[in-house]
Amino acid sequence: MGISMWVLLFVQLPPLFNLPKSHLQCYGETVYCMGTDMLSRCNQADSPMDRFISVVAWNISTLRPPIFGFAPYNPILGETHHVSRANLNVLLEQISHHPPVSALHATDEKQKIQLIWCQQCVPKFNGIAVVNEVRGKRQLKLLSRGETYEMNSPNLLIRILPTPGVDWDGDVRIRCPENCLEAELHYGRKSFLGLRGSHRSVKGKILETSTKRTLFEFNGNWDRTVTMKDNTSGKLTVIYNAEEVYSGLKTPIVNDLQGVRSTESAAVWSELSEALMRHDWEKANEAKNAVEEKQRELLRERESKGETWVPQHFTLTRNKDGVWDCLPIHQWVPPAPIIVPLS
């Protein structure tokens, strides 16, 4: 089991092991698939402290329980995903293929909210598990408040021994220089033999940046509830309830077929997804091979012309340490042809 799982992680998965969606869609869903609008709460809170607490709760809400043994499609270079939920418009683009780097830009012009993410997964094998280190900067900007929140992502841990499984694990730091606050969160799991620890736990604290004094402490489970303790008054408050986030989710629908780009994830993988839904594995293999061969053909064309591929919606940079970063070309994401119904 261990060897076969290891092989599956680092080669192209056959369609039998694919979810009928792209990784790009999964990234977008963490932003626009919410049962309750936790992002708007970040801007609507009156005090800097309440806004910071709301950002921490929203950050927890972006995690989704992963499914062991199945994986979304690897996005092709230039693939896009564009979806709107009410006033929130979300646009993603696969801005590099080797290594795989994804960019996200989401804006709510009414609330004056902007999200910019640049994400690269780097897998590392430690003998009993594969740790997918999620690198890249994540920014949440509350433009009307003049506040920028910088944060990172926990790592995706794929256990091979002793019991196969997949979960989020590691440390997350959230900083806002404008209000001099920061948060430290630790996402945990049960121990190697499952005798210690709590499944899908999250613990953390909010500190004053200047004094490092702990103001609030968090404790709970990110797939259930998270409670916050005020260290001054001792008061306990539930700041996050996963049921509110996961319940009432709606499937995105095409609102304007003519507006869907040919690079849209659903269009790129449509034949493969349809075959998977029918359990037609022969057709699925053909569809997947066709997409991959088309990419190889485009690469050969660019190389023959001496051309370098350039993202459509982002500028891409890489520093001397190999860390990728991106900036959106436009300030606001336009409304998308694919929408998430509110009811």
C-alpha cells in the first residue's frame, strides 16, 4: 500500500483516481463556496480588533476536509477559473506549470475588499508521509480601512503509515502592520499511532506585535467549532462554526455561456469530467491524453518560435530564493459568466 500510494502521488494519476474538477477550481471554492459570508464580516466589524478576529475566523473557514485517494486534475498552463458570488468576483490563473504555481485575485468592489494569493505546492517525503508544503503569499486587503492582512497556508499532510489519510497540518501566521496585531495558529492532528492529539485541531493566539503580549487564545477543531478566550476577562466566545460554512453550499451555474473563456477549467476538462461521471474509463483516458498532448504541442510551437509564455491576468516574479510572487494586472475582477446562487 505504501509503495503504490507513493507512486500515485508523483506521477500523473489515471482518471480512475481523479475528482471531476481542477485544482484551480478547488482553490477558488475555498473563497466563494461559503454557506455564510464570512469575508464581508472582516470589513464590516467596527474596531480593528474585531476586524482582526473576523479575519482569523475567515482564514480558518478557507480549509476544506480533503479526500484521501482522489485528486483533482493538475491545471494546464494558462488555465483560468472565473466565478462570482453576489458582489465577490474571483479569478484564478495557472501562471506556471513547471513548477506548478497558481494565482488568485478576488475583489468585492462594494465592500472594497481585495484578495491576492500566489500558491505553489512542494512535496517532501519523510518515510511515512508526504508533506505538501504550500508556499506563497496570501494577502487580504480591506481597502476602505487601509489594512492589509498577510498570511500563509498550513501544509497538506498525506499519511502513508501506519494508517493512510490526509489532513492539514502546520503553523499559520497572520499579520496586520496597520493595527499592530498578529496571530499564530497551529493546525494539528493525532500522533503517529493515534494515541495523542485531537483530529483536525486548531490552537492559537492573538498578540500585540510590539509587546508580544497575548490578548486572546483559540482552541477547537476547524471542521467543527473554534472558541476564543479573552485573556483579560476570561470570557469565552465561539468565533467559528464549520456548520455555518459547509451547510447550504450551492453549485456554480453558467449564467452566460458566450462569456466562458476557452481556458476556463470547466471547458478545458469538460470531456474528461463527463466521462468520469459516466464511469467511462476508456473515454476518460482519451480525453485526458488529448488535453496533455495539446499542451505538449503548444510548448513545441513556443520553443520553435523562441516565445516565452506570459500570464494573461497577472505579472509573475521570482526572487533569488526561488519564491514566486504575483500581482494582478487589473484592480478589480469583473463579474463572471459563472455564478454561485445565493438561494
